[in-house]
Amino acid sequence: MCAVEPSPSTTDTEPPQPPGPQAGHAPPDIRSAPAPLVRSEPVRIADGVHVIPDNRVPLVPNIGIVVGDDAALVIDTGAGPRNGAYVLDQAKRLAGDRRLYLTTTHFHPEHAFGAQAFKGVATIVCNRGQRDELCRKGAGYLDMFRGLGPHIAAQLEGVEFVDPDIVHDGRAEIDLGGHRATLRAVGPAHTASDQTVLIDDSVLFGGDLFETRMFPIAPYFPPHDTDIDAHRWITVLDQLLTLEAGIVVPGHGEVTDSSLLRDVRDYLRHVRDETERLRARGVGADEAAAALEKAVQARWATWENPEWISFAVHAFYREGHQTGCQAERPR
């Protein structure tokens, strides 16, 4: 199992650490925030579809529970085994004696590090890339998140990584009886292996591909983790818009509609274009981030966590530089 035998690709490198100056700024300081506890009651948002809302508490995700005639699907777990156990209890309460499935939108701790509560109780399903990314990076992210504050470390106490029971290579469908869940691997974007979950072609769960009234989380942490693909993230959002989902469940923030996908895409496009403009003028990454932060924050004045703007600029700058180098390489 990857929990006890890290893949060879990670044994020679340090695990991810809290990002330093090379990322421009530190992530939002959440030491004074409430403990990341999943404790809300499930709220029905569509026929058979419920969400345990995050209530805008840092490091608490929106969690889905979809109940069909024959089975139920849980989407994401919260951070750590106690949150996972709470989510499992809520799922059992709604599902009764129906068969349970669990899937996760990506490997980050608040979305997937409660999976051990479901092992042996639910069938755990995810895309292969996500399983592999957890194996490569899980231990490092566990250390990093523990370092964000004692109230977070307490929720991550006793975390054990578990392997999925079923791994898919791009697309999988789960027939819940009267409701159908379509799982699609869409990364790299926010991570190397994002997965979306579409219920009955109408309710879309996308994890941290989009947040409501929050600047998108851009996990560009060199040299420890640079797998974010900010350019492709825009493409993914364009593709998701074609689904025309009537209800969109973000990784964090309020449940909304597909206008959220446009909002996040337009923000990323703007940061991409402005970053490329400054890079073409010879402006360095740190200077570009500093130049853009104030203007971007003013344009999206109602969005929270502006600290992530700098990370997005650095990610686009790195990708633009790589593309430029490739274009200039002689044949």
C-alpha cells in the first residue's frame, strides 16, 4: 500500500513544505480560524443529492451525499479520520442499508484524508492519477498541513492512507438506482489528477477547480510541488461549461450554478494574459506578482483569500517561460 511504501519517485526528494519566498507570499494564515470540523447537517440541493456545507470554514470542503434506490455515493471526506467518521455517519443515516461508495475530487488533505473511515464499509473509487498522486505526495502534504496550526494537526492525528477498491483510467459510471454518477479524470489543472463528479447530467461537483467568492487555490509550491497546470485549468473550465450543469457544487463556498465556472475561468484568463504581458516586457515573476495583486484584488473585490493571486501569477509565469523556451529551441 502506498501509505507504508512510498513510490520510488518520492524517496529522493523532500516532502512538500509550507511555501516560502519563491511563491511570493504565504497562504492565508488560518491559525486563528475555527478547527476544520465537518459538523453541518446535510442539505438537499436536488432530488437525491445532498451537500454537507462548508459554511466558509477554512479547510472544510463541501461534501456530497447522493442517494439512489440501490446505493449511495459520498463525494469527499473532510480532513482526517474523525471528520471522515462524521461524514460516514451522515451517509448511513441518509442511505439506510443501501450499498455505499466513496470518491474524492483530488488528493488534498481536507478532501481525501478521511477516507480510512470508509475502508471496508464503502467501495472506494477514484481515478488512477489521483491514487498515484496520493502515493507520491500524501506524506508530505500531511506534514505540511500539520504545520498550519495545532487545531489542524489535531484533526489529522491518526491519518492512514488507504488504497481505493476500484481505480479508473479516465471515466467511470456508478448506477445508484434512479441516479447516475459520472466520474471523469480532468487533470492536470488544480492538481495533477483532478476528478469531477456529474450527477444525472445536472449537478456538478468539481472540488477545488472552482470556489465561490474565493480566489482559486493555486498550489504552486516550488520545488516541492509544481504540478498545477494553470493554462490547462482554463481549458478544463471551458470543457465543464459545455456540460450545462444547472447546479454547481464548489470545493469551498456556496452551492451555485454554472456562472461560477465562467467567473473562475475569466479570472484565470485575466491573470494569464497580464502575466504574459509583463513577462514579455522582461518583468520578473516576483515583480509581476506584486504589480498584479492590487489591481486583481480590486477587480474581484468581493472574493476572499487574495493571497492566492501571487501563487497563480508564479504558476502562469513558470508555464509561460517553459513554453517560450520550447518555442525557441532549435530543431
